Amino acid sequence: MAYDFQVVIDTGDPHPLADWWADALGWQVEPSNEAFIRSMIEKGHATEDDTTTHNGALVWKAGAAIRHPDGLERAPRVLFQLVAEPKTVKNRLHLDVRVGADNIEPVVERLTAKGAKVLHRGRQGPNWWITIADPEGNELCIT
């Protein structure tokens, strides 16, 4: 039996990091369902402390998600989950973002202008990539 999955990235600030990654990938941040959030509070399943406001919308404080514009059939959802501790060591898992050899440098320039940091330039035979870190230090490769 095959299973679906989502990728989860721990973060100290889910909503801005979800915005950054959505922009980086050309994906979409999942919209907030304020009516659902308010109904969960009214029913006692959540409190106001479980929420925050981001870009003028009521959102869950604990996380934000992004998805491919063509939906979950095209690529798994990425969830940004609030954690208390900061990132301290190298990721054991990272995403390779395939933009094509002609686009690597321009994409890296665009993302570093938005808070990414270049970590490494790699090459294996004719293939090359640039490893960067997002604004919270999570590694990804642009290839």
C-alpha cells in the first residue's frame, strides 16, 4: 500500500516562513478559514491564544501550509510548524528545487535578496547546484 505524505518544516515563525517558501517555489499559501477558526473557538476546541493575525487574516498560531498551484496531485503539501527551539544543526533532509541550469544564479540572487544565505556551490559531472539557507537557516539546493 502506498501512502501520501506532507513535508513538515519546524520554525519559530510559521507564517512569514511559509510566505518566503511560497514565493521561492512559486506555490500558494493555503488561505485561512476564519469562519472555521472562530467556530472552533466558540465550541471550546481552541482559544484566542491559539490564533494570531498575519497579513490581516486570523490564522492558527501553530502553523501555516503551502501547496503547488496544481494541487496535491502535483506535489505534497509543505507545513511550517511552530516549535520553541531554534535550529541548531544541519538538516538531515532538504529540498532540491529544480529551476534549470540557466536559472540557478538568478533564482539564488532573488532568494538571497529576500533573506536566504549562500552556503555552498557544488558540482558533480555536468550537474551543478547552489546550497542556500532560508531566513531561519533551513538548507535547500537550487539546481
